[in-house]
Amino acid sequence: MAPSATSEIVVPRVGVAKEAQVEKHIHGAEEKTPLEAISHGPIVQAGIPEFSTHEEHRKHILIHTAAVFRDFSRKGFTEGQSGHISVRDPEFEHYIWMNPLGKHFGLMTAGDLICLDVNTGKVVGGNKSKPANAAGFLIHSEIHKARPDVHAVCHAHTDAGRTWSVFAKGLDMLNQDICLLHNSIAVYNSYGGIVFAAEEGRNIAQALGPKNKTAILLNHGLLSTGSTVDEAGFLFGLLDRGCAIQLTVEAARAGNPALVKHIVTDEEAAYNFKMSSEKNILYREAQPDLDYEFAMAGPGVIERGVENMKIDHGE
């Protein structure tokens, strides 16, 4: 969008029939990065941290992955053994870390995670005391193979996500927040049962496409991706809340057909996406919830076992 872009919004004057005034919205901040734009004062909020070694980066990723699981638990994104998060290893791009089958999200630690080769399915490091989720591996491995830009994938069976998924529809841009997913929500409109074959994983990856950040899976649930596990976790929650809001809006309109649904324009939604859906700011969006999980768990709890998380390449 060009600097100083404006959007003309027609706003009817109260009590004046057939007359309207034009209100110009000046966006501003086009010359700034998203983090610069949101930070008031001399200090600019920090983005994704950088690390001098793969080992330190790996520790950070695994600790934050465990924290995202705990955040998912607090938000009710659990359903028995269903649900999984994967994150690409910072050193070996064809290795991913995933949660063990049957471990409650609310009890996850860095030392619980399993490292898998996306090409062979072989366990190549991390926790070897429990199996991974087979369906989860088949979905996540195909997405990681198809999308080198994706470093983390989240999938869970939430109430709002499963409810809205039955319609095989995307979401309207009903509010400022959901615009962070403007033109980034795919719909997989075929249900093939529990994923026990690589082909179904490839179908889901194909439906996600080359650029979408999230997907709604018919009769199944939700899926999100990100440059970091922090981003993927935040976007998953945003998508789930978007489904809940859409369901509420549709129910309200069904009860009162006179209600008019006002949807954010494509221009405004695109501007919101540009300024609020960049990888550094999405990393920051996740930190308040993750900080809360670290504080509630206590010092060293979520980090437990991270020192033992080694890669042995399946030896």
C-alpha cells in the first residue's frame, strides 16, 4: 500500500435521509516496521531473538513449544490424545520436533518432545520413551516438506473449530483481529477419516497451498503454521476465536434477520494484515500468554529435560 493511503468510508448522517458524508481514514506508519509502528516512545519492542549456536536456538524452540502446549491446555484445546504441534529443527531442516502420544498438553515439558525425520518417520533424537502420534506425523511431515517457509505447525480439535468446520467455509473479516488472517485461511473441504496414510497428509498440505497461514479442515478441526512456534500457536488461537465469533454472529443474524453484517473492506483488511501479520510482531503477540505459563509453572518446570534433548540421527 502506498504511503499516506486513504480509504473513503460512506457514513450516513443520523436523522438525514438519503444524504451521506465521506470520512477519510489515514492509515499512517507505512514507513515503519510493524514493531516500530506499535511501539510508542524511544524503545522499540524486540522481535524474534537470535542465537549464536544451533544448540541455544534449539533449547529456546523446545522450551517455547512446551509453553505453547500449556497455553493450548489453558484455552481448552484438548480432546483425549488428539492434537499435535511440530517445529522444525534449526540445524537440520528435515527434522521436526513433536509431542509424544498421550501426554497432556498442560503437563508438557521441553524434555518430552520427540525428534523425527520428515522423510522416513525415523526417531532421530529427543524423548524415546513414548511414541509420536502417527496421524500427526503424517499431516505435519507433508506440510513441512511442501512448505520450506513453515517452521511450525499446530493442529487441534477445538469446539468452535469443529463446529464451524462442518460448513466447509472460510471466515468473514468481521473484526480488526481476524484481519491478521486476511486471505490466509484455506479450507480443506473433504473429510477422509482419521489420517493413517501419507496421501491424506499430502491432500491437507495441498489444500493449505503455498501461502496460506491456516486451514479449516472439514469435520475435523483447525490447523495453523508459522515462522516460529510462537506465531503458529498465536494464529491457531486467533483462528479458533474467529470461528467462535463467526458462529455467534451467524446465530444472532438468524435470530434477527434485520441485522446487517458489516464486513471489513478488503483494503482495510489488507492494511491490517500488512502491519500486524509479520513474523516478528506475531512472535511478540504470543509472549504475554507464554510468559503467563512460565510464571504459573514456576522456575525451571517447563524447561525440564531440555539439556537432554540431543539429536543422534537415529543411531
